[in-house]
Amino acid sequence: MSNLYLARNPRVAARSLDGEMMIMSGRDSTLFTLNKTATILWQAADGATPLDQIVEQKICAEFEVEPGEALKDAEAVARDLAGHGILQISEEPIEKQKPAGGETR
């Protein structure tokens, strides 16, 4: 498995509510509610930190989970979010883009 980098799509609106993220897709105005694990991925998706490091430092630190299984699950969640246009995924660090429409955190 190659290392992956995640970045938040700057074209979505996001707001934290009771520890979960509410995200509105800029593509089709679909509203998503992220669970705690997906919220951790979203918040850590800076484009510079590799997914395995996010899993080790954030997810494994928060939950009692085996790192290999956590990485596999995190990659599946990240790919699902990328499929909806919420996250960007790359095998190289992702340069930050300016938000188009005022993302809030």
C-alpha cells in the first residue's frame, strides 16, 4: 500500500457540531455528517501529513484499534469521502488551495 496524503476540498462548507462535522458538498449541495473517525480524518487532512501518520497519531491514540486495521479502514473512509468530492487524495503531498466560498470550521 503506497502512502496517501489527504486534503480537505476547499469547495465545501464545514461546521463542527457536537464533535461531528457537518459538510455541505459544493458539487451538488449534499449534506454529510461525519462520524468521529471521519471527523478526525477531515480535521487532520492538511495535504502534508501522510495517512499512516494521521492514523497512528490521531486515530490509534483516540481508539483502541490495531494500526494495520485502522489504516485499512481509514483509507476506505478517505476514498469514500473523496468519491463524494469532500476530500482530495494523492500519493504526493497536496498543495493548499484557497477556499472558494468561505469554509468555516
